[in-house]
Amino acid sequence: MAIPNELLQDLEARRQKARLAGGEDKINARHAKGLLHARERLENLFEPGTFQEFGMHADHGCKDFGLADRSLPADGVICGTGYIHGRPVAAFSQDFTVSGGSLGRVHALKICDLMDFALKAGMPVIGFNDSGGARIQEGVDSLSGYGQVFFRNVLLSGVVPQVAVISGPCAGGAAYSPALTDFIIMTKTTSQMFICGPDVIKAATGASATMEEIGSAAAHATISGNIHFVADDETQAAELLRKLLSFLPSNNVMDPPHHLADAIDLAPNPAINEMIPSDSKSPLDVHKVIAAVVDRGDYLEVQADWAKNIVICFARICGVVVGIIANQPTVKAGTLDIDASDKAARFIRLCNIFNIPIVNFVDVPGFLPGVAQERGGIIRHGAKMLFAYAASTVPKITLILRKAYGGAYLAMCSKDMGADLVFAWPTAEIAVMGAEGAVRVLYRKEIEKATDPKAREQELIKEYRDHFASPYEAARRAMITDVINPANTRATLALALRNTLSKRETRPPKKHGNIPL
């Protein structure tokens, strides 16, 4: 017996009502502002025809405060799964055309159900945040809903990748869900994220502030370090999402999407030798080194505008997905400071969670000196890098380009801190401190007594570099695997990565270590 047409017509009418959400006028108004509708964001992200919706017919069911007779299509959030690069991904998208995308009991329940499903199925979770905040009419139920979402953010952390896209407002307690994810993307001009807005700050403290100063993408990308990527618009945000996921496994028990069928490129690249300044005091732009080593010069830099003295990025080297951590001598001479330590430590831990080998490019003169750094807790923050490297069990390969001094040498993953293989260019200098400082400490009296103090000082500096700080001295003491021709960097790293992919390492059983936060 066929299903009666009236039932099918009713079904389609209900589905159409949910698709129209707050109505065509509100959707068109968003288009006029250059914004996508919640459903369009998901359609723009997933491969055509692969989106399967969860909870299309959900509604608030609230009986108080004027909502009893008001329908909220899909309860203001679109949830479901779709495919990216042929792999299933879970996503939710808050719908600002329905009650301002506000979060109530059913809204939160839909998000939580999706996250529970993603946890069991082992798939990434993406959230498009565009909401006016808690649904005031639902009182404590909305606060409870946020708590349940936060709890699941933590439950999923370390199991599946979580990415938040801030596409509109994300204010107050709502900002903590994105903060608990692995990555945050903000659109440049259409999004805001803050705990207290300018009016609240003014009322509470008397200080004046603008939204640009406290809640914009620019502020979070360059000053607070709260976000990882800035997209020009929503189309670029979707492109960034797809590229980011191309480097990540679906969950923590899978390997990253390596392209192991790619041939290992053993050809030397003499251009790398040309990048190295003849003067050891001249900075080397590490971006050029990274581009020369990774496949097709293509890499995805994370937090590119914050703590620029260290570079973190995803790339492939002869098909193997890697996380790269590199000192940047063109900014603060490549020193490690509070922000750089935090940036690197979290990236190390993320790579370890998702089985991504870590490659370190070292050119570091030490930790940044200064009263502000000491009073700001550089000891505690620098210790995060030491902890993160020592705790990680993924393949770790270190290449010392030039300077590697003092505690920063250890903090950039020396052999003692768990590096599986350590290579160095002939230009490397490994010592407690730079040659000039060491000579002045060790040979001050001898220099003062010399007939020509300046000439004698230069002789001692050269001697110190040649004998005490030489990479060959470190190699002689089995601290370095090999000293290599810079032209062979790509080939050396490619072989090292293939040789460590089968690495297995266990640690003492425990809940977790106590990282210095």
C-alpha cells in the first residue's frame, strides 16, 4: 500500500518550513550583509549531497515568557554530518535568523547529541558559532545547556579534532565552548568574540574600549592569541577548514592522512645553502627554509600573527604529514618568550594527540631576557615546552640550523628531551651561551693582559666556536645523529620520517602529568 500523498506533502511542508528557518526576509537580510545562512554554511563546507541532518524537526516546547505559541524551526541550530575529503565529519551551525541563534534546552540537546554521536563514531566536530547567547526566556535551562556543551568539549578533547568557526557574535559564557576546542577560525569583519563587551567594561571599570580592541578577529589573532586563523570571509573559512582537516586524522587512534605512495625525494636542493647568511649575526627567515623542505612549498601556518618569534605549521614532507615548530630569527632574534612557549607547547601536545610527527627547526639564542618576562612567569611558561616535548611519544626529529644556546637548546627538543633523531647543519652552534659571552666570562683576565685585547678576543671566540660550540663536538658526544649538508635537508628529513613512522613508545600508567599551566 502506497503512502498517502497528503502525508508526503505534509512531510515536505514541514521540511520546507525548517529550511526557511526565520523566513526569507531574514535570510535575505543576512545576504545583504555578506553573511551566509546557517544551512548555507554547511552546504558550502560539505561535499554535495552528503549532508545528513540530525533533529530537523526539533523545537523548544517552552510554555512560558511568550514562547508558547512561537515555533523555533530546528530550535535555532542545524546539526548533522557530511563528507570532507571523503571522510565523515559532524557539524552544527547556529541560525541567527531563529531567535538570534540563542541557546536553549533543545538547542543545546541537539549539539550534545551530535557530539555524543561524533565521539562514538570517531569523527571531527565543527561548530559555526553565530548566536546572541543564552535564551533568557528559558532561564537556568539555557545555562545548563551551555554546561553540557562545555562538558562534552572536554570529553571529546584528545579523541576527535574540534574546530570552532566564529561567524557572528559569540559573547559571554558562549565563548568558552570555542576556547575548549582545538582550533578557532574567525571571519575578519563579521564576527566578534568576548566575555564582557565595551558597555559592561565601561560600567564595571570606567575604562573605555571598542569592540575592535577587545572582540575582533584582529585583536584575538595578534594580541590575545585566542584564535588560530582569520578568514577574509565565510567562503575562505570553509577553505581553511578543509585544508586543516586534510592534515588531521579523524580521531586519536588513526594515523594522519599521509600520502605514503609519494616517492621519497632524495635530490639535493642547493638553494637552501644560498639562504644561509654569511654573517652568523644576520637573521635567517625560517619561512624560506620551511618552504624549501615541504612538498610543493605548501604549508598551513597556525597562529601566524601571534608570537611570531616561533612558527608552527602543518605540512607534508614526501607525503608524510608533519607538525613543524621553528624559531624565527627575524622576530626578537628567535628567542623564546612567554607567548612563544605557550604557542609551541599547545601545538606539541596537539600533534601528540593525533599521531602527527614533529619536526623542529632550531635557531635560538635563548629565552628572552627582561623584567616583564621574569615577572610574567617565563620559568613556568618555558617549562610548558619542556613538559610537552618530554611527554610526547610521536616521532620527534630535530634539525639545528644555527644557534642553540642554553636552556632554549633543550626546550627546542634536544636528544635529552626525547628527540628520536637530531641533525645539524655545519653552521650550528651548540653551547651554554653564545661564543662572545662565553669568552668574556671564561677568558676575561687573559684578554685584559693581551697586547692586543680585541685581536685576542676574536681569536678566542673563533676557537670557542670551532671546538666547544661546534656541531661536531656534539656529534662526538652522541648528542647529534649526523651533521648534514643543508642541501640534503629535505632528503634527510624524508628518510628520517619514514624510518620513525613505526615508532612505539609507552609511558608509566597514570591519569596524566601535571603540566605547569
